[in-house]
Amino acid sequence: MIAATSQFGQIPFGMILWAMVGLVGLVFLILLFNFFGIFIRAWVSGAYVGLIELAAMRLRGVPVGLVVDNYINARKSGLALSVDQLNVHYLAGGDVQMVVRALIAAQKASIHLNFDRACAIDLATKGTGKTVLDAVKTSVNPRVIDCPNPASGKTTIDAVAKDGIAVKVRARVTVRTNLDRFVGGATEETIVARVGEGIVSTIGSANSYKDVLENPDRISKTVLDKALDSNTAFEILSIDIADVDVGENVGAKLQAEQAEANKLIAQAQAEIRRAAAVAAEQEMTARVAEMRARVVEAEALVPQAMAEAFRSGNLGIMDYYRMKNIQADTLMRDAIGGGAPGTSNESKPKTP
């Protein structure tokens, strides 16, 4: 160990210095070999990026060419951006190219949009099929939203006036993006729902469907006055009534259905009364049968009473024959008077 140390101490200092310089030069050559094209492209474009910074980007897993190219575009367009800002946004999962293009488009259209808000919009629209560039384009070129949305399966908004006549309306809403409220603001579905609600409310307050047909612009004016774009990502520019049609007479239909329901109720109540009458009739029939049974039972006691009278001596044989003669005379009179044999004819008027 002592020998090794003594031998190292005998190495000239100049050789060690040249070795370090050679090592640094080797590293520089490696960096220059890997990033020569990108470095020259950035330097010539006036957007200088150091080799060490390029190497650091490669170590962080950032696509060097993508970031540098967008940095060059930003600097050429006059945007005061830095490579670190683009690196941070890429590492956060954003689309660097889309953000730079959106900032350039906003600058050309004199729309105030800073880098932080553009990054926030880009991250908020990730996975939704929309981009921050679409938001800027909509802010420059307003878009038209159909109300109701044809994708919902409905083509018109139906409402009923006070006279009971339905009115079918189709509207077109012109909106543009409000970049200040884009993050956290309600989407276009909310705009469609609010406009539909305003249309239904306006038609419902009309005394007659004729008023709606005569002044369709009344709907758009009333709806616009309600500030429907509040807390949304859009600014409503205009609401145009594209089509107005007369629907069915809902009031008459409801009255007919009510009359049908009243008829069914009356029929049900009549059926209840009929069932009660039938039940009462059956009850009276049962009572008549009961009374007849009592009469038959009472008639069955007559022979027993006569036998008891014979045994007790209260009724003689001549009395019995006299009673039989009276019965025979009664039957004969009934037969002569037209009554059935064995029935009494006392209720009929006697002939002289």
C-alpha cells in the first residue's frame, strides 16, 4: 500500500490535468454527437439550449426533439416561454405541442391566454376528445349548438301554452369559449338544458299558441335575458329559433282522458249499487223461503192438534165430518171460481 502511494505520487501533475481535460472533452464529444443536430437547430433559430440541459432532459425521459422544436416555435412567435416550463408540463402528462399551438393562435387573435391557464385547460380536456387548441378556435370562431341535441333522439322541444295547444320549437345557440371559465365551468350540455328550460317556460307563460307563432323572437329575447351562460365555459352570443310547429291539442286530450276516467268511476259505482241490489234481492228470496218453511211447519201441526182434540174429547166425529164438508164446499167454490184446486180464493170478489 505504501508502494502504490509512492508510485502515484511520482506521476506528474500535468499528466493528471491532461487526463481530466481529456475526460471532459470525451464527455463533450459524446454530448455533441448525441445532440449536435438539435443544438445547432436551436442555436441557429435563436432559441439557445445548452448541451447540459439537453442531456438533463434525456435523463428525465423527456423527448428532447419535441420539446426543443416547440420551444423554437414559441420563441419565433414571440412567446416568452422557457424550456423548463415545457419540461414540467410534459412531465405532468400534458401535450406540449398542443399548448404551444394554442398560445400562438391566441396571440395572433389578440386573446389573452397565459401559459399556466393553457396548461390547465390542456390537462382538464385530457381524455375528453377536446383540446386546448379547440377551445381557442371556438373562442375565435363561434360554434353553433343545436337545441335539443339530435344525439338525444329528440328533434324539437315541446311545450304547452295556456290554451292547451302544444308548440314544437327547434333552436340554434351560437356560443364561443370563455377561456377564463373554461376550467371548472359547465359544458355545452348545461347550455342546451338551460335553453330548453327557458323555451318551455316562455311558451308555457303565453296565453295562446298564436302569440308564439306571431312573435317567435319573443322566445329568444326572454331566454337571453336570463343569463343562461352563467358559470359555464361558454358565452352565449345569440339564440335563434330555427323552426316552430303546432302540435296536438293537449288540453282537449287531457279533458277527454278525464271524462273517460269519470265514466269509468261512474260505471264502477253503478256496478257496486247493482251488486248491492242483487244481494238484497237474494236476501229477500231467502227470507220468503224461510217464511214458507214456517207456514209448512205450522200446517204440519194441524193434524197433530186434531188428534190431540180427539183424544181429549174436545172434537167429536160429527164435528170432524162437518169440517171436512166445509173444506169440500170450499174446494168446489174455488173450482167454480177458476181457482186451482187446493188453493184459497178468499182474496177474489165473490159473485152473487
